[in-house]
Amino acid sequence: MADPPPDQSDMRAAYKAIRDAYAGLKMSGNPEMSRVHRVRGGYLAEWAMCIRNDDASKRQHYTFYFKDRKISEWRLSAIVEGCETETFTPLPAAEPSSALAR
């Protein structure tokens, strides 16, 4: 049975996991994200999102993998994953904790 894609209408938990991981990666600049896409090669998961920093002089790409609609792991992107060719937008800002309680 195929793994379903993440729910694009509610990515709050994924964005929080990415923000938390990004802080630990100690990359310069701010996080940017690609669209969720099928994994090229499909060996760790079926769905992924590329994340990069917005500091072009120290650019790094990471791939975040989804299983059961949640982020299951991440790693420095391999060339085969094609993150360098993705289109990126800023990662949405964190919501106030009162909005998450709803």
C-alpha cells in the first residue's frame, strides 16, 4: 500500500519539526522550503521536502522525509534528490502558542 502524501492544508507540525531541526543544524540565514514531492529513488520514504538556508554564500540543502504524513527523518541532501533544482519559498513563521492550542 502506498504511503499517502502529507496533508498540504495542515503542515503546522511539519513546519515546527523543520524549525526545530533547522535550529540544531546551525546553518546561517533563514530556512526556505520546496514543495512536497515524491522522492527520487524512493529508498527512505515516498515523500520529501527540501530545505535550504537563504544565505547564498553558505548554502546547504537538507531533505526531510515523510512517512505516515509526518516527518520521519532528515539528512544532508544527496545530488540525486535534486534539491538544487527545486523552487524555494520562506518557511512560514511559527504560530503563537495560543493558536496551536485550538
